[in-house]
Amino acid sequence: MNPYFALSAIFLLGLRGIEKRLALPCEPIGLLSPEDRASGKVKMLPTSLEAATERMMRPESIAREPGMFGNEFVDHYGGTREHEVRLWNQAVTNWE
């Protein structure tokens, strides 16, 4: 992940939350118990590039909003990640 994209997303999401006056959906993750995490009280991040790309590319993705990255960026960047996953899956065998 490009750190500049990650920081941009963090800042844009923070501004989005302020502008829309959104409440935090749950308490900070550090204060949650293991049971809270296991019960699905908090939505966990994807654990693979493939899953993260699928989530970002969804039509309802926040990343597609005009104040965020927008459709053009998401389609282009997501397409390059899909290509990377395809190449990886073709090159890496089950043995690895």
C-alpha cells in the first residue's frame, strides 16, 4: 500500500466524519474485549489484497464518493490491484 494513499484516505475520512457530523459506530478498538471483536461488534479490515480490493471496488464504497477518491481513481487503482492479484495467483502455487 502506498503510504500517501493511506494517509489521504485517513484524512479524507476524518473530514467526511466531521462534515457529516457522524458519530463513532463503537468505542475505540483498544477498549473492546476479545468477545466484542469475535461477536462482530466491530467491522474488521480485510486481511488480503484481494479482499481489500473487492471491498474498495464495490459500487457503494465510500472511496467512490466525490469528496473522497472518486470513481475514476477507484476504478483505475482497483484495476491495477486486481491485475496484481491475478499475476500473483498465476505465479504462486499451493505449495507456497
